[in-house]
Amino acid sequence: MGTPASADLIGDILLFAGLTPPMRAKLAAIAAVEPLPAGATIFEEGDPAGDLYVVLDGRITLSVRIPGEPERSILSLREGELLGWSALLGRKRVATARVVLPSQVLRLRRSELLELCEMDHDIGYVIMRQAFEEMADRLLATRLQLLDVFGPRKR
Amino acid sequence: MQFLERAALDALFDALRAEGRAVLGPTVVDGAIRLAPIDGAQDLPAGWTDAQGPGHYRLRRGGDATFDGYVVGPDSLKQVFFPSKETLYRAERRADGKLGFSPVLPDPGASAVLGVRACDLAAARIQRAALEGGPYAEPRHRARREAALIVAVNCTRPGALCFCASTETGPRVTEGADLVLTERPDGFLVEAPTQAGRAVLARLDTRPAAADEVAWVDDAMREAAANMGREVDLDGLPEQLFGRLDHARWKIVAERCLACGNCTSVCPTCFCSTSEHPSSIDGDEASRVRLWDSCFTEEHAYIHGGGFRPRTEDRYRQWLTHKVGAWVAQFGTSGCVGCGRCIAWCPVGIDLTEEIAALRQGEGIAALPAPPAHACATDEDLVPRAATVTRVERESDDVVTLHVAVDEGLQGVLPGRFCQVSLPGIGEVPISISGGDGALLEHTIRAVGRATDALCALSPGDAVGIRGPYGRAWPLEALAGRPVVVVAGGIGLAPLRGALRSMIARPDEFPEVHLCYGARSPADVLYAKELLGWMEVPTMHLHLTVDHASPAWLGHVGVVTRLLDARSVPAGASAMICGPEIMMRFTVERLAQLGVPDERTWVTMERNMQCATGFCGRCQYGPYFVCKDGPVFSFDQIRFLFGEEGY
Ligand SMILES: Cc1cc2nc3c(=O)[nH]c(=O)nc-3n(C[C@H](O)[C@H](O)[C@H](O)COP(=O)(O)OP(=O)(O)OC[C@H]3O[C@@H](n4cnc5c(N)ncnc54)[C@H](O)[C@@H]3O)c2cc1C
Ligand code: SF4
Ligand code: FES
């Protein structure tokens, strides 16, 4: 599925700004650009670890199931953001990813990505570092959400 | 200078009464020297001496001086000019359903206050700065102050807790008095610095003082200044205190402090107040009553959902950093006059001179910005105007927008400013102007408590009270010509709506406006219709996010700071922010990363408010009053305090 990614396209992604042209080429070799129609589900909460994505455009939301309550969207991702970081750690999917607006994603095949990171620690470092930055941003945002900054609702 | 025989002191009372003045003076009441109505010299505490120490005040017999045996008791001119409880206005529901508000203003007869010390005259000057210094003047305070003739006394024998020499507010009377007495064994040396004082003096049988008597006064004052029981070093203190908000001493003093507020009650300069809204059983008549308050109470820093100063150390720090710190920036003078009352009347004997000395030992200096000067002082009687709700728009399940017609119209309706919106018997609350003009105001209100619940339940035709508008508007003139990023969280969109409307109406000055708005959920998005319309406006770029939603929601999900990136924050942009304080904190950080400098970042602050005019002290924020210096601040004004825990 999708079309192969070019090194140029990789270079345009902010996330990979730290990569040299040869590194970009290596990454391009394991990546594909995939269009996704609105309504599609990329993965579901509880699925085994899968591929890593970068949103190229459109909008994808992460939602969680809370027992006894309707499913709830908790975060939307847009251009330039990383999706499915659990791939890097080999964990199960922690949320469901749904496409809400027609989107394009860059899909990085998990096993090859991990292999690449192992073989070329420079690439591995850049990717892990970017993933870590994203995590830090999201952690902060989650904290704010948890604080319920709008104040307790009364009724 | 004249000399008055001791035996002729009663003549002074006669002279004051001849002018129709009621006389207040020091007299022994329940074991303390209080300020109370007195009839003649026999009521003065002649022959009494006070022994004062930390947490200690005792009267005993000793000596035969009339004024010189004791210093200050718990009372000061504060009680006289600013009573501990007074009604500000009455409200009644008239037959036509409208509200009638009538001010309650004192009609103080001429009075005279006897035996006032230098420290208390300095304190009266300081209270006057707070209550009459601008931009508003409290007419009740002024009326009482102007009606009083002051007969002051030079202190020749300072007490164990006195330190007015180091605060430069005594022991010699240099301001605020009409007559000044200096006591000697045989009588009183009398000076009359004012016309009113000279008129009284003219009624007395005195002789000119001899040269050696005049010299004696100078010597006695010098000696008194050298004999202070305590001392304090105020030099550079504001900068030190604000640079040491984390000083270990705050915790240490908080272990002893009971947060009882005695210190603030006896302090002759403390002016904080709160208010109540008693009403008749049938609800047809109500009033607003002002009462002294203390920054040591939990309510002082309360806003719905919690308080800013939960711990005793927060409150003690608030008190001291204000009294001898921020006060200097606000009023050009320290709030401490060296009277020692807070030391004597503290049940656990906390000694502020000791605390100050300990806090001076440490590191840390903060530059204290001076708040904007308020050139003029307009009379403000704190009485609402009658107004009628003309329309109610439900925005979400706990927010409504009231359209309110104010009978006499209002001046200065600008986005960012706010009004005190009131319901008799229920309360008065600050609510931002979310739209409208002088004749028809829009207020968007979230039901969170007693007053807002009642306001949100109003229907067209219902009566409300409105006073204001108050505070500083968004500085649209300063923002023009650059891209503007507006960041709003929840009800925080209300004070920004008017500004957004103005910017949309002036596309030449505001060619690129980004609104980043975060709401709790899609159902909580305010002004939904208007937002839809704004999506069509070429100069306006709308970025909307909600904290969570159902999967059917196609918009952004996540906190508002996630909307801020190079797309929504163009190079060279200025920013306006309103929302919960914690949201503003993260927003400011994010904007700074994106290159928006502090001086082009504008925020609105929220603190408990009672008066909105600078009188009640509730909205203190470091050197600022949120009500009169804010609520809109540029971030560089408040950066040094913003986000400080317990402030
Ligand atoms: C400058 C300014 C503008 C505001 N604009 C709006 C607005 O446009 N829309 C809106 O819904 N709310 C606004 N608020 C908040 C609003 O004033 C409070 O929600 C309201 O005072 C709560 O009063 P209550 O009696 O319903 O709640 P309670 O919790 O019963 O409060 C009791 C009292 O505490 C004080 N108090 C409580 N919360 C606050 C607070 N947040 N700020 C100041 N004093 C408080 C008031 O004196 C109030 O009467 C604004 C606050 C400020 C300071
Ligand atoms: S310092 Fe003393 S008087 Fe003041 S609140 Fe604390 S215990 Fe009470
Ligand atoms: S001083 Fe009273 S609200 Fe600001």
C-alpha cells in the first residue's frame, strides 16, 4: 500500500531535520506515503505493536475506551506529529487512532526501523530524541488536561 | 509656640465644644487605653502607664503625666475615619419591578480627636493614599477625615515596642495635626500648624513659650528618637522581600503564627475589607455592608474552586511583603509606621522587627516595578446603577450571556474592562465586558457559585445592578500593525470577544489575527455561531481545540497550548491571553519559545474582588491591584511574580 517515500520528502519533515542526506535515504527506503480516507481506523487500543507513522497532513485523533462510557477522543494529531510511538518500544497500542479528516501519513515499517536504529546509532539517536521530545510535549499537555484547568463542573 | 497651664486643659475641651466638635480621646476602657468619646480632662488616662512587650499589653498606675505615661493602645485614627463596619448602600425593589439603589453616606458632625501620635498621623496619610489617592476616592472616608480636627501629642517617652524613629514617622509630629501638644510637668507647649488649630488656640488662655521651653521640646524629641524600644531597617527592603519569596524564615514564622489577623486589625494602615449583603426576610430591601477584613483569612484570596494562599506561610508572607514591600511601589511609602501594635497584640508575640531582620539575612533581590500612576481621583461611592436584562443567550449548560440595558448608560465601555454586577441580598461580582456599548452591555457568565448561579438564572425583564466599568482595557492601539495571537481558555474568551470584534472591524490595523481557543468539550464552546461567522473573515484565523470529545468531533482535541506553532504564531506577533492561570503560564512559555517577547504578551489576571476601585485590598498582586492596575497586564510587568506558589 502507498507510494515509496523519497529522501526529499523525509527532509521536509521537521521531525527528521537532524538527519544527513544519506540518513534520509536510508529512512526513505523503509517508508511509504499512505493516503487515508476520513473514517479509517489506523490501529486500535490493545493491538500488538505495529508501525510508526508521521502525519503529513489531515487530522488523526487518538481515543480511549473507558468502561461504561462512550469512547472519548483525547488528542488530535496534525501535520508533522508522530503517531504510534509505542512501536519503538514494542508495546501494545495504548489508544485507537482514527482518521477524522482525509489524511496522508508516512509509514515506517517497524521491524526495519528498529533494525536501522540498531545498525546506525546516529539515525537511532535522532529518531529516539525526536520521539522523546514529542512524548515530553504530550506529557505536559496531558498534565494540563488532568488538571482540568477549566475548574470543576458543578452539575 | 505657646504654653498652656496643666490646669487649663479643660479649657481646650471647652474650646473644641464651642466649635460644635464632639471630642474623642484616649481613655481607659476594659484595661486598655482606647479612643472613645470623652467629656473633659478627667477622662484622660492621667496617671496610667502601659507596659508593652511581644504579645503583652498591661496598664498600671504610675507617674502623673496626662499623655506621657503611655503610648498607643489598640485604636488609631483608622477606627475614626474608616469604621470597622458600615453600610455602603441600600437597595429596594420598587413597585415597577426595578431596583432602586441609594448610597449611605455619613454625615459626620465636626469632631476633634485628642492625643493622636505622630505614627498615627503618618498612618492616616497612608490610609488616605489607599482610600482617596486615585483613580478613585472614597467619599465616606474623606467626609470623616475632613470633619475631624486633630490635637496631636509629641511622644517624649517612647514605649518598648516603638520604632517610629527608624520608619521616619515620629516621634515628633510633622504632619496632619491642627494642634500639637508637648507635655511638661507643669503644662503643655502648644503649636498650631493650621488655621483651624490657630482658631482653637485663640480661645485658650496661653502665653508665648520661652526660648528655653522651645529648645526643651527639640531636646526632648531628640532624646525620644534615641530611646526607641526597637528599630527596623527598611532600606531596600521591598526588593529584598520580593527577591526572597522562598526564604526559610516564612516557614519558621508560620509555625508560630495562628493566622488570627489581630495584627491587621490593630495596624493603623491596614485597609482591607470585605462585604456582606444582608436582606429583609421578604427580600424587598437589602444593603451592602463593608467590614474590615484581614489577609490572614482564607476568604481573602479565595476565588471559586480554591484559594491562592492556602498556607499560613503564604498569608504571613502576603502581609509582610505588602506592608513593608509592595506598599512602597503602590503608595510611595512603607505601610509600617513603627507603632508596634502588631507586636503587642499578637497572641504569640511575633515581632515584625525581628522577622524583618531575619529576612534581611539572605540572598536575592528583585526589581519591583512601579504600578502606573493614577493622576486623578474621581469620587466613587460604590453604588450600582439600576439595569435591566433585555436578552439571555444560553451558551452552554453552565454559561449564559446577559444583555443588560443600564438606565443612565455607562462611560468607558471597552473590551478587557469589567463591571461589578450585583443582585441585592446575593452579592456583587466582577464580570468582564464581553460586548456592547455604553447603553447595552453584554456579560457572559459561568455559574460557579452563589452570585453567578443567580445571575445565570435571570430572565429578560429582570433587574440587576451594575457599576463600572473598571480596570484597564486591552491595549489595542499598542497592538495595531502586527499580527496578533489571541489565546483563550474556557470562559476566558469572554473578555477577549470585544477585542476580537474590534480587530475584525479594523482589518487595516489588524491584518492577521489568530484566535487559539480551547474549551473543555465541544458543548462548552462559547459564541459558536459568532465563531462560525469569523471563519469567513479573511483577516481572522480560527484554531479551536477541546480537551476531549466524542469520536464524532472532527476538530482538534488537546489543550490549547498544542495549537501554538509557527502557523498560528507568525513572526513578529503580539499576544493576548485570558484563561485559567495555569493555562496562561504554559501559554506564555510556549509563546516565548515561538519568539513572542514578554512585553508584547498581554494577560488578564483574576483575584478576589470586593470593591473594584482599589479600596478593599482583596486583589493585591505584588505591587499591583488587579482591579485598578489590571486586570490586563503586559507579561513583563508581572513576570517576577507570575506562577509563584501561594501568591
Ligand atoms: C476581572 C475579572 C473579570 C471576570 N470576568 C468574568 C466573566 O466575564 N465571566 C465569568 O463567568 N466570570 C468572570 N470572573 C469571575 C467571577 O467574578 C467569579 O466567578 C464570581 O465572582 C464568583 O462568584 P460567586 O458568588 O458565584 O461564587 P462563590 O464561589 O460563591 O464566590 C463567593 C465570592 O468570592 C469572590 N470570588 C469568587 N470567585 C471569584 C473570582 N474568580 N474572581 C473574583 N472574585 C471571586 C466573589 O466576591 C464572590 O462573590 C471575573 C473575575 C475577575 C476578577
Ligand atoms: S502575626 Fe500574630 S497577630 Fe498576626 S495573624 Fe499571626 S498570630 Fe495573629
Ligand atoms: S482593591 Fe478591591 S477589588 Fe481591587
